[in-house]
Amino acid sequence: MKKILLAIILLSSTVGSLPDGEDALLIRQVVPTTTMTEEGEDDANAEAHFASFQTKFGKKYSDEEERLHRLSVFKANLRRAKRHQKMDPTAVHGVTQFSDLTPSEFRRRHLGLRRRPSHHHSVESARKAIILPTYSLPARFDWRDHGAVTRVKDQGTCGSCWSFSAAGAMEGGKFLATGELVSLSEQQLVDCDHVCDPLDPESCDTGCDGGLMTNAFEYVMKSGGLQREKDYPYMGSDGKCRFDKSKVAASVSNFSAISVDDDQIAANLVKHGPLAVGINDYFMQSYIGGLSCPLMCGRRYLNHGMLLVGYGSEDFPHLCQKNMPYWILKNSWGESWGEKGYYKICRGRNVCGVESMVSTVAVAHSVH
């Protein structure tokens, strides 16, 4: 038993950093596949499920060849969701709007965080958040209850998650500084932000090809601010920079990286507003709801930017689990994904690396 547990612990640091076929195989080795009878039933019902999927999410395909290909991908994702369910029993996994995409297609189209396993961002190393007291933290906290979070947005098929994470943190920072909640422009970041990490020239913000939230904060400090979304609306594609400094709605006075400590993250969340975070997306393509606390999920390969807005805890009597702590993350895939666009993930164990790339931003009280 000790050898099995050790093997699972060792494997947990690698899942999510392997190619799609290899990491799927790795999970099959730990979690048995369904029986032949169940798989036969799946094949018999797959067409009906696929038809419902097409209707629900408005999916249309160019011809019968493409439809059959997407049906094949859909069947594979049904099996993958079953494996995810076994690995993540406190969440619900199944059919999402992304169920006709291969994992590689999904990552290429709907993520966008540019960070490699060995990469340590120089700004994060230079700007460390001060240590805050944690003895008086509330048991639960959610910035949505205090008016600091805008509606759930949709990045579309542009790898701009980093811009939504950064803009969301700035929206919360502006609310704390001025009491005004304003939807800020992700498109300005996509079009105009080309900041690079001087220690890693490959880690530049490149619009729909990806970026980093701390790079975005650096850009806003240097450029003078970020416009409102209504003045610089989101297009979901790379465009020519049209920044108008006379229409700046929020400017950054400072930003810093928070240590990998869940109490410090919580303290910064309560004091400074919603936080920009990076995460490994491995279990997110099939996520429908509930508390995601997978048995294995890589902590080093972070490829998606999200916004941390709150925390709490939940009981799972049928699993003999009580007061399981979690984070509440705002996503940028629209309200039809997850819990109306939100993701709950375990707190305190750095599950999927959620606590290893967290940054806070301070927004100036006034803008030009």
C-alpha cells in the first residue's frame, strides 16, 4: 500500500505537463477504464448525447466528415470525463461546450498563459508582497458579495486569458480605490501590451498567442492606464493598438507577487481585492460544477489565467469529508461553463498549482 501511495504522489507532479496521449494513459493506469458493457452502452447512446450537445451549444459543422470527426472526439471526451470524475469525486465532470475539441485544440484556443515549468518571472522575484496578519481572517469571503466583480466574460477562441485575469484584478482594485465598479478593456491589453520579461525574451505578451498578468500590470504602469471596455470593446482577435490616453479609466500604482501560502493569499484577497492567478487547466475542460479537488494534478505547468474572488469550505458526508476549504475563481469562458462561469478548487494544497502564481495590484485613486 505504501508503494502505491508513493507512486501516486510521484505521478501527481507530472500530470498536466505530458502530451495529451501520455497523461491520459497515466490516468488509465491509476483509474481502471469502464467495463465493456458500459463502453458498449456509451457507444449506443453517444449519437443521442451528441445531438443534444449540438442543440444546447449551437454547434454546427461544415459537412458530414467533420461531424463524424467531432462525434469521435466527443466520445473520447465522454470517456475522459468519466476518468476525471473518478480522479475528482467532489466535482461533477461531463459534457461542456468544449466536448467536441481534443485536449490540444482546447488548450490552443481557450487558454493563453505563457509560463514554462522552469520559468520564474523576474518581476515576481523583484516585487514580493509584504507579509500580512492572518489571525482575524473571516471563515468565508467573496468579493462578489461586496460589488467588486464584473460580469463573467468570454475570451472566445483567443488565447487571452491573461488579459481577463489582469483586467479583473484591476477592476477590483479600482472598486476598492474609488467605490466604482467599471468593466475594463481586455482588448487594449491584447492589442497594445507587448511587454517581455528581460530574463526570458520568449515570455512576452503577444495578444491571442498568450501573455502574463504581471507583464500586463507592467504595461499599464508604463502606458498610463487602461480604458473602459465600452470605449475599447473586446473583439477576440489581435488588432492594431488604438489606445487613447485621454480615456483612461484605471491606472496601476504598484503590483506584487504573493508567496505560496494559502493564508497569505487569503489575507491579500481580503485586503487588496480579487487576485490574478495561474493554474493548470487539466481538469477544467470537463468541469461542470462542485468542488474540484483532483487526486493528481501537475503544479508546475501553469497554462491558464483566472481571477481569485473568494474562499469558503464545504462538507461531503458521503466521502467522510468535512470543512473542505476551497477557492472561488472567476473564469473567462462565459456563464455556460462551470458554475455560471466560476470554478471552485481545493485550497491549501496548491492543487493544480493554483497557489504558486498569485499577484495583487494596486490601482491609483485617480486617473488623468
